[in-house]
Amino acid sequence: MDRLSQRIRSGLIGSALALGLVGITNAGTELTVYTAVEAEDLKKYAARFNEDHPGIKINWVRDSTGIVTAKLLAEKENPRADVIWGLAATSLLLMKGEGMLMPYAPAGLEKLDGKFSDKSSPPSWTGMDAWVAAVCVNTVEADKHNLPTPASWKDLTNPVYQGHLAMPNPNSSGTGFLDVSSWLQIFGEDGGWAFMDQLHENIDHYTHSGSKPCKQAARGEVAIGISFAFRGAKSKAKGAPLEIIIPSEGIGWDMEATAIVKGTKNLDAAKTLVDWSVTEKANQMYNEGYAVIGIQRLAKPVKYFPDNIPEMMIDNDFEWAAQNRRRILAEWQSRYDSKSEPKS
Amino acid sequence: MRLFVVVIAAYLVVALALPLYAMLSKSMLDPDGLFIGLANYVAYFRTPALVYSIKNSLFVGVLTTLITVTIAFLLAYALTRSRMPAKPAFKTIAMIPILVPSLLPGIALIYLFGRQGLINGMLFGHDIYGPIGIIIAEVFFTLPHALIIITTALSIADARLYEAAISLRASRTRIFFTVTIPGVRYGLISAAFVVFTLAVTDFGAPKVIGGDFNVLATDIYKQVIGQQNFSMGAVVSVVLLIPAGLAFLVDRIVQKKQVALLSTRAVALVPSRHRRFDNLMLGYAIIVSVFIVGMISVCQYAALVKFYPYDLSLGFTNYQFDLMDGGGWDSYFNSIEMATYTAVFGTVLVFCGAYLVEKAQGLGVVRGAFQFLAMLPMAVPGLVLGLAYIFFFNSPTNPLNFLYHTMAILVISTITHFYTVSHLTATTALKQMDAQFESVAASLKQPFYRTFFRVTIPVCTPAILDISIYLFVNAMTTVSAVVFLYSPHTTLASVAVLNMDDAGDIAPAAAMGMMIFYTAAGVKILHYLLSRGIEAKTQAWRSAVPT
């Protein structure tokens, strides 16, 4: 209760100050920044940015990738965000197609690896870091059920894994879509669906969130979760009996990326933030959680991350994935989403 | 006075009718906003995965209704027709599920029957993720609602009927089926429809424990959040409105048929002592209570265990909400703020609205429309209302657009979502007051507001308190309407439970759920103490001896 009364008091003081100050000064700019960056990292991101630019206050709007994307699209006619910092490149491509982003070449763009920015010039978005698919295996549960450690995607279709796998539903999770679109690129269109048909036989359930399969594997709720490497490394650091596998055929990946929302009233501050988001300092900050970053030569190995990730990333065709997204999702849904009927 | 009637009716039009209209029209637009008639509906019914959900929702709804009404009837029977001890305690325990979000029983079931569940052997290899889990969670969630209705129905029996039956030498079974059941049939029907509507429109339980078992409520969420397909979300919403609306209509018709059982000459039934029967009922009440208390205890245990199932030591690490999705501790305080506003403004609005409809003269059309709008929220699922609010309030052409993303829109949606029951409570209390008060006041040339503050409010204080507490508790626990409406500055505890579970952080989700439970329970206890004090002060006249 202490905290509540404190909040009310500070709120009162705040509004009193605001009333007094309105019209007198406009020193600090506030930016509304939409993001899907993990909640635990947000304070750090803002603090590091403010070390260099103390005058700009960041107001975070954080949610999972799907929800932030939905929010941005819903607000298309009347945008609320100034900047998007840390959202899947696939989502940003969608928004680029809707004409919602303002193309901008940040200072220092040339230092980024080629694939870490939009192909148009000036680019509509710039990349921060890559998040890559991975398989989380709970070693305790695997031993209990005598499951061999998988080494490839194909291994996962082995009937021994039946009922021991979880993966995100691509219709609600960005990670799920990343998996599906990468399999279609690795195995080809027909081979990809054939692979998923077999995989489907082993899947126990599809989750709505991309990090959930790995967290479920961490708790032993399933033995194997198809998720992403960052989540696996975090859970492992917390003491979960996990092994993080990078399948040998290669892994799908997506970028966390940055963009300016068209129509922002704080364009200068927005540009300052996007400039900062591609600096070496920012890249080193991304590197604290992610192994693959925009300026890869700076990257240091990250604890609990397998070190062969950069070689294993497939040559992901984001434009193709964005253009075919609707078709792929509809096909997936008709094949696998009607799995469950009433068990009467 | 007429002006006030129009103002409050206008509130319901803006907060309910217009958003629903916005949603209906959205369901007939393509993604670019062009009118395409029923094409979205045709597409919907051609997608087998989506149509399955209708079947699934009905399956869950019907089974939950059968199970809940049976359990609730037996418990109500024990509470009204036996002389078992500790009735108030059992009654209190049975009300616990009202104090938690519907996500919480889902979480408890995962800890009990999941792969690493404490007693997962009891499912004999069946999977808790899916219909079994949803139905158990819904039974937990709907039990108090059914119990309240059936207990009320059972407690107004006329003892003379039973005396007559006994003197005709009818057996106990025969009396049960020819006197007891017919006497409560309307209560049973009413309870069945309330449970069915709740189970079909609930979103929390299927989200947490449903696995791949899709139902209409989770489909809306998936269409909107997962695929950003707002038109299809609107279509599913309209489909979900149909069963809820039908159940509501049937219930209304049945209610009209109900005639007063309790004539002035009725004699209250006082159960007599039957040792074997009383013990049987006691045993049954204990089993139901163990189920309810057990589910809640499991959640508290889950919240305290550090890393289930590999590190079972206890601690408060799961309460570090600031490191998780969902908005951290702020969302808890936001919820309290939201619930307080909802209780205060909602009570004023609802009570004044009910008063004006009851007492105002003339304006028949407006009052009729108002009555209809006041009953409508009961039939509108929260998710549907929330989605309708996005369409209506976020449209740039709407002058009320500034409300979007504020605390105010959360409060407005919650008041509207829970309007009907509050309105009925207020109306019932007001109907008990003789219209003579107003005529006497008028003949004494007193303005209406004087009677209102001097007589009406004091007499109706218990009902007013009931309404405010009902609104507060529901505002704390509701997920469905607000899940589409919260903003980063107005995250809520109940939505945090959802989001933490969604991200796989199930233990912190349980911890936040328990925070909601303790808050709601604390407020309930406060309400109990307060209303006892106030009743002694303002309601003494009810038992006063005429002189």
C-alpha cells in the first residue's frame, strides 16, 4: 500500500508541476517507442541510450511480436508510435508494404553487415541482432524416456519422439512462422510440407508464444521444445537442465530491427535514436544477449550459446517470406490446426 | 430529471450500442476497408479449422453446464435442506472462485495434472491439455454463479407442500421429484444458461490449458493478435454472440414465466434432522471444498517454488514481476486503481440509472430502450466488447478517440461489461420501496433529489455496497474485454497473468494470480464488516416492531 500512496502522491506532484511548467519550457523530448525486446532488457537499453542522449526520454510500449505488430497495424490510420526499436524484420516489411515507415539512412549505416538493413535506398529499417531458431532438449526428461539427442531437423521426425515435442503455432507466433518459412526454404516447398507432415505426428501441442516451448522444456513439461536460442540460453543460465541444439540442415532466423514511423511529430529525436541504434556501443549492448549482431566483427561469444550459429544461419529470403506469409499460414492452418476434435 | 434519463441512456448508446455496430460493420469489410457483404462469413464457414471451434465450444459449454449444475444443485441442497454443521464456512469456500481470474484454475491444473504434475497419475494417461482441462477449469470458475442461483431457488420452498406430500405417504424420492425439482426448475434453467454462457465465452481457461483444442474465444484472440486479421476477428465475434445471445433470450423468457412461489401464507421450510442424510451431505460439502481450496493452495505453492520441478525450495523469486512480461508490479497497482474507479463511478452510474428508470415519469420510449440496453451486456462476451471498442474508439474520425489507450477506456469497458447484474441488483432494491415516498415528497413540495439523498440512498445502502463490491472484484479479475484495450501505461494484473503464462513464465503468473485473489478477498472481508456495521445503522427499521 505504501507504494500506492507514493504513486498517488508523486502523480499529484507531477501534475501540479506539469500545470506550472506547460508553456514555459520544452527541454526534454519524449519518444514513444514500440518494442518486442525482452522485458528484462528494456531498462538497460534506455539507460545506455540516455548515457549519450540524456535529453530524450523513451516511453516503452512492449509486447510480444504478434501483439506489437497487431497494435501498429490497428493504429495505421492514427499512429501512436514515434520509433519501432526491436521488432521482427518480417513485421517491419509488412509495415513497409503498408507505407507506414519513413525511409531513413542512419549515420553509420555502412558499418552494418549487408543483410542487416532493408534493400531499398534509403532503407526503411535497419537490423540490430539476429534471433535464431534452436531446439531445447531437457536432458533429464530425455534420459527418463530414453530419447536420443537429435542432431538435425529430420531427426525430429523419428517416431521415438512422438508426443514429446512442442513448437509455436505460426499463426500466433513470429518464431513459429520463422521455423515454417525456413523449412520451406531448406527442404523446398514440397519437401518442407512433407517434413512438417511427419513432424506433426510427433508434436504434442502447438503454443501461442515462441519462447514457451523452450520454457516448457526447461520445466520438463515437454522433453523437447522448438524455440529460439536466446530463450534457451536464458533458461539454461537459470539452472534448467537444457541442451541447446542447432540442427545440422541450418536454422531459420529473423532480425530485431529499428524503424521510424511515418508521421512522427518528433522526427529529430527519432533520428537521433535510430542513429544511436546502429552505433558500435549499441551493437555491443545487443551482443550481451545475442550472438549475431549487426556489426558482426564486434561480436563476442555469448555464454550458453552454441558458437557455430553464424555459419548455420540459412540465407533467409525475407521478401519472399513476407509476400507469401498469408498463403503459408492458410496452408499450415488447413493442414495442422484442425488436429483436435472433441474427444467424446 | 428527464435530462438525466437521457444522459444515462446516451452513455449506454456510446459505450455499448455504437461499438457493437462498428464491429458488425467491420465484419463485412475486407482488409482494405471495402464493403464485401457476407464474403467474410462465407470464407469463415469454408475454413474447417474455424468451424470445428463452434463444435468444440458447444461441447465444452454443454458438458460444463451438466457437471456444474449437478455439483451446484447437490451443494445447494446440502446448504438448504440438511442440518449439517459449518454451513457458512462451506458457503464462503464455494464463493472463492469468484475472486480469481479464470486463468488461475488452468494454472493449478497444470501443476496437478501436467507432465510434471503432482498427481498426474490420476488422469490414467489422459492429457490435461484440451477439453478435460478446460472443462474442469470452467466447472471451478462457474460453480459459485450456479450455486447462488440454485440456493436462492431452494431456499424459498413452502413447507406446506412437503407436509401435504408426507401426509399422502409419498416416499422421499417421490417428494424429491414431484415437489423439490418442480419448485426449483426455473432456478435450474436459469443456472444452466448462466453457466453455459460463461463457459462458452470464457477465454482464460482455454488459453491456459486448452492446448490445441480451439474454441471460439481463443479463435478471436488468434485472429486478432496472431494474424492481425481484424475482419475475421469480427466475424468470429459475431458467431460467438449467437449462442450467448440465444442463451440469454431463453433465460429471459423463462424468467417471465416464473410466478411467485412464496405467497403470503407460505410457511418457511425448516429441514429436520436425519443423521445419515446430514452426514452424507457433510461429506459431499467437504469433497467440493477440498477441490476448491486444493486448487487455490496449489497455485500458492506454485508461486513460491523456485524452479519447479527441479528446485523445490521456497522463496519469493517469482514475485519479481518487473523482470517479466506483463508490466511488472505497476500492473498490480494499475489494477487496483482501475477497480477502484470502476467501483466508484460504476456504482454511481448504475444506481442513478436504475433510479431514474424506476421513478421517472413519461419518456416511455427512452426508458424502454434503456432497459433493453441495460440487459444487453449480459449477452455480449467480454472479448467481443473489447474488440468492438478498438474499432469504435480508435477510429480517427471518432471525437472520443482521445480515450483510446487511457485508464478511462478500461474503466468504461469494465463498467459496461458488468452493467446488467449491477443494474438488476439496484432495480430489485428500488422496487422494494413504495412509490408513495415520491408522491408524499411531491405533495410536500420537496425536490426529487431530496427524497433521493434522504430516503432512497440510506434504504438502499446494502444494495449499493453490493454493487460496488461486485464491480471491484470483477474489475480485478476480468481479462476478456481489457485484453484488447490496455496500453503500456495501463497494464493490468489479470492481463499480466495471461501474458506471463503465454511467455511460459507460469510460476510468476500463479504468483500474480494469487495477488489478485488476496486483494479481492481482503476487499470482500472489508465489505462484510462494513455492511454489518451499516446494516445495524440504516436497516434497523426492517425489523422494528410497529407501535
